[in-house]
Amino acid sequence: MTTTIRPQPGILEIALYQGGASHIEGQADPLKLSSNENPLGCSPKAVEAVTAAALKMHRYPSTDHDTLRQAIAAVHALPKDQIVCGVGSDEILTLLAMAFAGPGDEVLYPEHGFSMYRIFALSAGATPVVAPEATRKVSVDALIDRISPATRLIYMANPANPTGTALDLAEVARLADAVPETCLLVLDGAYAEFFDGYDGGASLVASRPNVVMTRTFSKLYGLGGLRVGWAYAAQDVIDVLNRIRGPFNLSELALAGAEAAVRDRAFVETCLTLNAEQRARLTGGLRQLGIACDDSHANFVLARFTDENEALAADKHLKAAGILVRLVKGYGFPEALRITVGEGEDVTRVLDAFASFKGST
Ligand SMILES: *Cc1c(COP(=O)(O)O)cnc(C)c1O
């Protein structure tokens, strides 16, 4: 049976998002380092809060997310009314495109940017535009160069995924200064906490009406399965997002878990310290084995091989050792593997597997 119903233009151009792999054939419990999850899991206080909230599942959740926004505002010293919460930062990123871009408009992002940016642009019927990167680092000049009168939205993750490289705040400010008032600059801060001294661009939001900062509970807080993210932006932008988001987009479980997580600063410190230590070990260990990688400011490292064949062989070798990492051909790096920073013993396992790979080739 055929149907004459057609979706909006652009939607059939979307290829399904490929998440990080989570299974290896014949391996019961693989070491999953493919989705930048927190190796320590989440705060025990978040588990407690979610468990308690489960007893109230017959009630509709809060529509204004007031207590979660209050906690976020207190921890980050931001005005509560300029914060909106979403089902992961993904929801906010996609609502921004829906609200501010449409057919005939352009949505700009860097060449190796998060693969969802293209999907957000096409979902809104807008035209995706890609700015080249030089050496695995976002180029502010290239982005500025691609801004046209039709550009409505610029997405940029800082630190970037999958490179792990980051621009300092002055560089991001230089981009913000060049963005016309008719365009929103969306600073995707999924990994902002891992970049020492960086505020995710919050200070740029405070001083500009057209800069948006998004953050997530999925990475540092280890709550990817709970689906909570948030954004900080000018009041006008927040008001628009509140009009189009679902009134009950976040469950009470999600709200309670995220609030407990953001308030548990001791757990956050433990995670950040572990990540910094093990990221340095992983980076140093890879380089010692002759595997190139840039300094990462996130919770993963991009390991580069001579070519796609070697990267695929290395991936196969890791899989045989029960380790899952991320192939990033879809991000323009067929020769690389993205490896989430794990606990000490995880990093040891990864380095041992690469050592035996290097020894066997
Ligand atoms: C993981 C990630 C996100 C968002 O994840 P959510 O789970 O939807 O909050 C956003 N941007 C980048 C670059 C990411 O890597």
C-alpha cells in the first residue's frame, strides 16, 4: 500500500542517528567506552531521589521545573527565570531550530560538529551549512566567513565532540561579537565542566541577547538515561522555548534525580578529579604507543591511526578484548576512534589492548 502523505521538506534527508555501540557478540559484560558516560555512574543521592519520586508516579510532574531551576541557578549563580529545562539538551537544541529556523534559513555548524546538528536543521526544514575546520579545532574565522543574511542559528560545542579540543573564552567571544542580531549563537556545553576554568559561555549569554548556552546531565552527572538538560539564554528566547516545549516534558523522576545530582558537589569534584587524572594517563599512554591524539578538554580522547584500515583493525582488536569505543567516520574521522575516559583499571585495559594491537601488527 502506498500513501500520498509526505513529511515536511528535508525530513527524508535525515539519516538515523547512530549511537555508541553497547553490545559485543558473545561478550556478556563489555567495557563500554563509546558514549562518554560517567564511569562512576551517577551520584547515590540522585538514585535515592529518583527512587523516592517513583512512589509518586501517579501524579503529573511540575510544569515549570521550579525546584530544579532553583538548584541549577544556585550552583551556577545564574538567574532562575532565564533557565529552561529539557529532555536532554537534545530537546532544547532541536526546539531552538524549530522555533528560530525554517525553509530558506541556514543553520551553521563546524565540519566535525555533533552529528545531531544536521538533523536539527533538516527537521526544521532549514538548510544545513558546514564551516571547515583546520586541524581538528573549530575555526572561528571559517564560521564567521560562512555567516550569511539567511543564517538563523549557529551550533558549536565547546569543548567539541569528537575531537575534545576547545576554544578559550576570548575566541568564543570573538565569534559572538561577529554574529548578527538576526542569528542565535548556540553554545553546546555538553562537556563544559571538563574544561578547566571555562564557564560554558555563561558570561557571553549575560551580555548578549543572541547567545544561548546549553548544558546536560548526561555526561559529567552520569544521568544519560534520565534525559535532562537545560539552557540559559535571554528572557525572550527562554519564553519562546517555554511556549513550544511539552508542559510535562520532564518526569518527576527526572526532575528529582537531576536536582539531587546538581546539588551533590562532592560527587562532581570526585568525577572531575578522576577524569583529569585518567585522561592524562590515557593521552600519555596512547602517545607512548605511537598513537596520536590531541590534548582533550572533555571526558574522551580521539585516538588517530594511520588510516581507516588501521582504525578498524584496532577497533576489532579492542572488541575482542571486550572493549567498546566509538568509530567516528560519520564525523569525518575514518582514521580515528573516540575513547571515553574510564576509571584507572579501564584505562589500563585500553592501553594494554592497544599495546597488544601494536605488538601484533
Ligand atoms: C552528548 C551530547 C549532547 C547531549 O546530550 P543529551 O543527553 O541530549 O543532553 C549534546 N551535544 C553534544 C556535543 C554531546 O556530545
